[in-house]
Amino acid sequence: MLIRVRSPDGMHRIEAGLKDTLAQLLERLAPVMNAPSPDAIVLTRDVGGQQILAEFEQSIVSLGLKHGDMLFANVAPSARPSVEPTNSGTSDRPAASGVASFVIQDDVDSQLEKDDGLIKRKRDTKFCKHGANAMCEYCTPTEPYDAGYLAENKIKHMSFHAYLRKILSQSKIRGDISDGVPPNMPLPLEDLDYRVKTSCLSGHAPWPEGICTKCQPSAVTLQRQPFRMVDNVEFASSTIIDRLLSFWRSTR
């Protein structure tokens, strides 16, 4: 079976047998999370960290885990690496709230976290029939990833922070993540893996002699990236662009 584990480093997929114990699952998880030892990992059923799994000698099946279930993991605070000191020896920037507590994020990200990120809209004179202190669906603030707002303002690619808000909202709707997300839990970004699963338990010959719907990778569909990583670029001199264009023209 395949167990999904979400940690501050992202999403991990751990393969396990039906008779494997929780301790064996932690042994496979430790190198993926760069944990000093399996004992340093705190494994929970819920994102809030209340339902801790500590029955290390029991099989994962007896614990009620099934193929595709998601668990949440973190490294014990005493086992986390410390932050490397800066040149001045200290840093006045706060720790990131969306990543592990020992990571220092940029000042611009800290400033953006203080903003609700909603786009304010004025009262619509045609459709709004309420008073000045009320709101309706035509004048309530909208999310920065709203499709209507992007089309109206001819925004081809939404910002990266708007994209993060979108996938977080979708995860809450699906129930993958709750509103009470702990500060050391990242947004649900994950590395895609399209390799054939070599330890399929369906009974057929291993790949490449045999394959089934459980072990074959998902279909891959190419599409345009919906977000932009850079909002603005400024060049100190036009010579930089001229040299780039000259090189590009010479290769045609």
C-alpha cells in the first residue's frame, strides 16, 4: 500500500506492506525527512497534532491505515537543526509561519502575511440594493485568484502568492487540510512522481513484465503554468537587453 505523509518539507509517499509495523514505516520516512533517527519523528493522524501514533510494534493495518491514507509528520523540536547565524550574529526577521520554524523567510513574505490579500470592490450602483454599511455578492471583497477578476483586468498569469491561496482553499474544500493549520505546516505543494510502482501487491509479474491500474503512473497532461514567479523586472541599462536580443537574433 501507499501511505501519504505531509511534513514541513512537503508531501511524501511511503510504500509499505500489509504486515509492516509503524516502526518500519518510520524507518523509511526518516531519510526522506532528513530526520536524525526514526524516533525523532512525531507522526499524527490529524493536522493539528492531537492524535499521535505511538504504537510502534503494531502493524499499520491494525492501526486502521489503508492505501492512500494521509498522515502528518514533524521532527521533534530538540532534533531540528539550528539556524545558522548571520554576519551580525542576529536577525530581526521573524520565522516563517508557512514553513518549518527554523527557516527564516524574506521580509516581503512576512509583510504579505499581514495582509488579508482580498481585493476590495466598490458598491455596484446597478445591482447593490442594500445600505451603505452592508455587502452583497456584487460588492464583497474577492480573492486574488478569482477567474472573473483576472479576465476583467486581462491578467494572464496570477501572482504566485495568489496561486498558493487558491490551492490552500481547494485543499480545505476537499478536507485535506483544516482551518486550524499549525504554523509549521506548509502549503500542500508536492513533488509529482510518475514512476511505475515496482512493489505492487496485485499478484501480477513485476514491471516491465506486468502492469495494472494500481501501479501504472497517472496520465501526464501538459498545460500552461497558471501563475507568474516574477511581478516586476527592472534593468539598469538597455545594453543588457540589447546584448540578449543580439545573441537571440544571431541564433535564428
